[in-house]
Amino acid sequence: MVAASVFALSSAKANDSALKTFAEEKLQAILSDSIVVDSIKAQNEAHSNLDQSQIDSLDLQWRAEVDGQSGDLIEKTLASPLSDYLLAALEEGEGLYTEIFVMDNRGLNVGQSGLTSDYWQGDESKWQETFLVGGNAIHTSDIEFDESSQTYQLQVSISVVDPDSNAVIGAATFGVNAEALQMISLDDLN
């Protein structure tokens, strides 16, 4: 029964209008808090002079820290006010979200609801097909079964825009429980 529902959602994934409405209304509401924009802008400024080798070095540091389950970069990122805010949003989603993370204009994580496997997302479609595309960009992944959470999920990524300048300043990715998303009626999305 669950697989049939997820299959229906997978087939309906082509129904971009429902996912677009979900992203515009539900996800943008989470990203509209000033802590998101302010945190991205601060990190964009702090990282403005990083070259690719420095970005790669930060990503390698993150991955090594993930293997050890802790480290300065992980602790700094997870202890940020933005990460606290994203964790609260994930919890308020009551099972709808499996993860939330926000990226800067280089594709580096700014804040996140939990640990990600890497720090730099700039080489992945979740960042490339949102930040690089523009202000209304939405990218959705395929639905996959996640062993760790024992759920079918997809990632929905969207650009983050500075409301003062209308410039794209970053992107955000939401891991979405496909089964929970299936339960949201179209009336809730429209």
C-alpha cells in the first residue's frame, strides 16, 4: 500500500505545479525568516575571497570530521542560530521534513538541521539548478528509499533571495518524506 502511494507520488512528480506550490508556500515560509537571509549574507561576505582549493579543503575537513563524528567546523555550523532555527522548523514539520540545510553563494553549508555528509554542495544539482538559475528556481530529486530513516524521500531545493535587493544569495534543500507529502491534500497546497 505504501509503495503504491509512493509510486503514485513518483508518477505525479511530473506534476510540477503541486510541488512548485508546495515549495513556494510551505518552504519559502520557512526561509522568509530574517535569520536565513542574514546568515547567508554574513557567510557570503566571510567567504568572498575563497578560491576553489580552499573550498575543497573545507569540504575535506568536514568529511574527516563526519568520519570522527565531531570537529570544529561541524560544531561551529551545527551550533549556529540558523541551524537551531532549521532544526526547530524540521521538528515543527511533524515528520514531513527529513533534513533542511541552507547554502551560500559558493554552495557551502551555512546552517543545517542535522549532519550532512559533505560541506560543499556547489558541485551538485541541488545548488547548481537553483542558485545558478535564479530567484524562482526549484529543483526536485527522484524519490528514493532512505535506509537510515526507513522512509521514501525526495529533496526539494529552492533559491534564497534577499528581499531588499531581489538578488539570489544562496539556496536551501529540504529532505521531504514522500509518504507524508502524499498525505498533504491539494487543497492544502492551493
